Amino acid sequence: MDENKVPMPLICMPIVGTTQEEINAEAVFAFSKDPDIVEWRADYFQDVDDKDKVIAVLQSLRQTLPNQAVLFTLRNETEGGNPNQLTEHARFSLYLDVCRSGHADYIDTELNNDHDQLKKLRNETQKHNVNFILSFHDFEQTPAEEQLKINADVAVRLEADYFKFAVMSTVKNDILTVFRVTEDVSHSIQPISMAMGVYGKMTRAASWTFGSKVTFAQGRKSSAPGQMTIEELRTSIDNIRTLV
Ligand SMILES: O=C1C[C@@](O)(C(=O)O)C[C@@H](O)[C@@H]1O
């Protein structure tokens, strides 16, 4: 193996169904596309307030997707999540239950949550060998580089395994911000980065060359603006791979 080669990114495919039936159909679709990771966006699930049903869905994902790692995300409405009735306390206790269930390999939560809750969750993820992603989303704009780096520092301080940021690109220069911040923070934490929107496709295809570890493809349904199909994404990554 060429040691100078940049490691390839993992491809993650989201599942956003509201019922167990829809989730199953999306999982079958994902299986046919063979991504590395599937992200279950549990904030879309109509029974997200029923812990047993949530764990049952995770179990069914394990069965349908034996070759994929499972990422559990309960996105907060403040950062683009589907609105639900869960209180902050209920959201975090669900995260803890998911960690203990052994049915998730990664969990993603926003770094803007209460830091005491995040520390508790970090401990639990460590105990159960779950990868801890602390994330930041901005659906309006790409914040200034300094702001994104401050967010990365929070993720480092909270000992996350990954710092993920997904920001909206409104001008072409925004993708340069994403690439620069990805490279810069990669010296202190594993980044996962992307810009949403039309310009963002460049980042979905190439952020890995600056250190991003995961990129998101569209599932049976898309979970964010600008996601490509897994075929488009693979073709772009393979082409870039010959250049770096
Ligand atoms: O945060 C992310 C990244 C994402 O927003 C994207 O832009 O591909 C898609 C979401 O499902 C995921 O939780």
C-alpha cells in the first residue's frame, strides 16, 4: 500500500422513514447499494418517544444490513431535525439507551447541547465502544472559518471521536472555507465535513482529500440538500482518487 495515499472516505446513507414499514423499505434499498454506514435519522420516526420501538428498529436494521455500520442520529429541531415531542432529558436518555443496546456503532449529537449531558453521553459511548460524533449544522449559511474552528475546539474538549459540520453553501467560496477548516481541524480531531446546496457537491466528492472521514450519499430519500446518489458519489470519488 502506498503510505502517502489519502485514506478513502466511508460512504454513509441516511434512512428517514416515519414508520417501521418505510424504514424497512429504505433499509432494503440501502442494502442493495452497499454503503459503509447507514444513518438512521430517528427524529423522523413517528414512535421516537417509545424506547422499545426505537430499539426494535435498530435491531431490525442490524438484521437487514449485516454488512453496514449503524449510525444513530436524533437530530435536534434547532439544527434541522424533524420536530418531535421529546424533551432534552428524554432525548439524552434515549441516546444512553441506544448506547447500551449494542445496536449502534456511531451516535451523532449536536455540540450545542448541554455540556454536562454530552459528557455523560461521552462516558457511556466509551463504555460501550460506540463512536461519538459531535456535530454542528447551519442550513442558512457557511459561518466564518474562525467560528467553525471554535466549534471544533468544543468537540475536542468534549473528547468526541469526530467533529462533523454540515453548512449551507450560498456562494462558491464557501466550499473553500469547508476545505480549509477540514484540513486545519484534522490535526486535532477526525473531521466529517460537507457543504449543502448546489456548490456543496464538490465537498461531498472531495472533502476527504483534506481529511474528512465520511461523506453522505442520498438514500431512497434525501436527508439534506445537495446529496448525490451513491453511484454519482462513487464515480466522483474514484475519479479524484486517481489524482491524489
Ligand atoms: O448531518 C448530516 C449530514 C447531512 O446534513 C448532509 O448534508 O449530508 C445529512 C444528515 O442526514 C446528516 O445527519
